[in-house]
Amino acid sequence: MNKPNAGTFLGHPKGLFLLFGTEMWERFGYYGMRALLVLYLVASVQDGGFGWSTGDALGLYGTFTMAVYLTPMIGGWLADNFIGQRKAIILGGILFSAGYFTLGIPKTMIPGMEEMVFYIGLVLIICGNGLFKANVSSLVGDLYEDGDHRRDAAFTIFYMGINLGAFLSPLIVGYLGEKVNWHYGFIAAGCGMLIGLALQLTLANKYLGEIGVEPSANKAKESKEDLKARALTKEEKDRTKVILIMSVFSVIFWAGFEQAGGLFNIYASQFTDRNFMGFEVPATWFQSLNAMFIILLAPVIASIWVKMGSKEPTSPVKFALAMVFLALGFFVMLWATMVQDGDTTIKVSMLFLVFAYLFHTLGELCLSPIGLSLVSKLAPVKFTSLLMGVWFFFTALSNKLAAFIGQFVGEGEEQVTNAGTIFMGVGLGALITALIIFISANKLVEWMHGAEGESSHDMEEKLEEELSVTGTHEAMPENHN
């Protein structure tokens, strides 16, 4: 494949910055819409929402986010085998935009059809995500020749764009939705997606050349047949066991972490004193904290790992640390409910949520080596796609589990007491999981058969690894080849 020859910017192909902008605006739309979804559903009909119960809203949110993690497998398969990444991105962008603008249709224009139109919008977004999400980042690696030292830095730049979009979207889309009109927020998300789509339609041929045009399945098939015929070795079986074990444990982490868009969002809206110098901070703005902390702390965490050198914790130990940080975040929220002492009229300080998000982000950064490279490092070549699908499946399952857990918050006066019970339960569950993983760490490393030592201690690569956490979101493995 001929690489595009459109010049460089800051030492990188200009196509990188086209992909940066495309993905930034796509994430701007998605994270903005996601921040609004539950709040929109529980808002009263008089306030423009649907007036759903908290349990029903969280249940739908869980189903939606579960589908978001499952459809990229289908979108990636379609792109690889039939339509190519570039067409998949364009089609995905169109469906994404159509979904956001469908949610943005005022209810007065569709009397009696509000819920049906709403569901159509969500389905369009899910399908658009499947085609778009699976294919943009894979184009980044294709801009560089094999062995090009700039590739790791390129992914750092790319993921910074994603985090920038994730940071800005709740501030803008969330503000418009909460403070002006819910539908304006969804329309703003759609406008963000249109900008990303326009960048692809107008600049892709110039800056990406032929990259991603043809399906990638036209590879030599002989070697694939040889791999399929060969039985798994003991090392490959052990490494597969590690993937399956860590996939199961990852469900617990993400089921807790994903309370951000659900239960934490409800808590921010209903039980947090958001007054700051006379200005009421929108509840959706707290959704920006994770991306902000990633941008600020990823270089710090990366430098700590590098400076530790040979004493750097193994991936299973980092996983255990992630569970500890997750527990700390929930214990902070448990403290908040203790301040309320069951009284729903008491509003707690915003600092509780700030510190909860801080601890959860630290946990996410510790988890990054697991989610981002576990499958690619350990999976037998003949089962890489299957095991990647297994990881996606468990990540999707964790989103549905997150909603199931959040639904126990109930309604009315019992919400504060129930929220405290949930926070304590998830926190204790995270600590128990951390202990189990820590005890098992040496055996898991042994089953990796040397793959653990393949991690780079180069600062640039470490930084890329940490920043890509919310880029892939949330530890969704991407194809960097």
C-alpha cells in the first residue's frame, strides 16, 4: 500500500491530525450524549424529559452501553472483509449524526411517537458506533512503515485528541442539554459528529491516500491455514487461561467504574450541592473529570512506572491496585451518604464526587496494561479475534451489570440509604477482588511465559499506553497494526 505523501506537521504525517480531529469530534458527540442520557430520561415531562424512574433509566442505559461495546466487533468484521475502514467510518458517521439529530427532534413535533423516535435514535447511534469505533484508530498505524519510531508518539497524539473531546463534550453538550433544552444538547452532539464527518469527506483522499480503502482481509491465506491446523502448545493454553481469568475479573472493575454515567450522574444531579459562587454547576460537567484527570495524570503515572525500572509492578499487581483505587472511590461516596444520614434534603459537597472520580481514574491508569495489551500479547494467533471478542463481551457485560447494580438505588426517600449500601458493597467487592488477584499474581505471571517482560520501559511508549485508556474507552482493545 502506498503511504500518502501530503507532507508532515510537527514531524508526523498530516493524516494523523485529520484522524485526530475526526475522532475528537466523534467522541465529543458520544460522551456529551452519554452524559445527558440518564438525566434526560429521569427528568419530569414538564421539564422536557420522559419522567422515567431511576431504575428504568439505568436499565436502558446499561443495555445501550452494552450494545456500544458489542457492535464494534461486527463493524470491524464488515470493514475488514467487505467495505474497508474508510467507507465504514463514513457510513458510521452518517448513522451517528442521524441518531443524535433524531434524539434532538422536539417532542412537540412527534406527539404520541416520542418513545419510538427516541429508540430509533439510540439504535442509529449504536450502529454508527459499531462501524466508526472499530476502524478509526487502525488507520493511525497504517500511516507509518513497520518499525517507524514515530508510531507510538502518533498514538499519544491521537488519544490526546480523544480525551480532549471527552473533556469538552459534557461541558458544552451537557450545559446546553441541562440548562437550555435537552434537545439542543443532542443537536450539539450531532453537530460535533458532522464536523468529524466533514473532515473525512473533504480531506481523507488528500491526507490518507489509499489507506483503509480496500478491505484488509486480502492477506496471504496459506499461513492462516497452517495456524488453524496446528494444535495449541502448553504455553498458549496457559496464556489463554490468563486472558479468560482477567476478563472475568475486569467485569468487576468496569461495573464499578461505569457508575459514572449512571448512579454517579444521578447522585450529582439530585444529592450534590453544585452551587459555586452563585452558579449552579451542571451535573453533566462531572463527566469531564475522568478525561481531565487522564490528561493531567497519565504522564505522571507513566514516569513513575519508568523510574521504578525493574521494580515496576507486574500487570496482575497493577490490576489489584486498580481495584483498590476503585474501592477508595466508592468509600468516598459512602462517606458522602453518611454525611446525609438518610436525609434526601441534605446536599453534599462537590468534592466527594471530584475525589471519587480521581481515585477511579487512578485505577483506570493502573488497569491500562491489562485492557490494552493483554489479548494482543497473550492470545494464540489462531484465536486472537475470538479472544478479542471475549474481552469485548465481558466489557459489554460489565456495563449491563453496572446498570443492574445502580437500579437498586430505588426511588424517593430510600435513595440515599440504598446508594450508601451500593457504594459499600461495590467497594468491599473491589477490595476482595484485589486481594484474590494479588495472591494469584505470581501464578498469573508464570502462565504468561515471559510475555510480561515484553513491556517497554520507554517513556514515550508508556505515555501512549496510559493515554490510550480513555481513548479506547474503557480498556477496549484496538488494532494498532
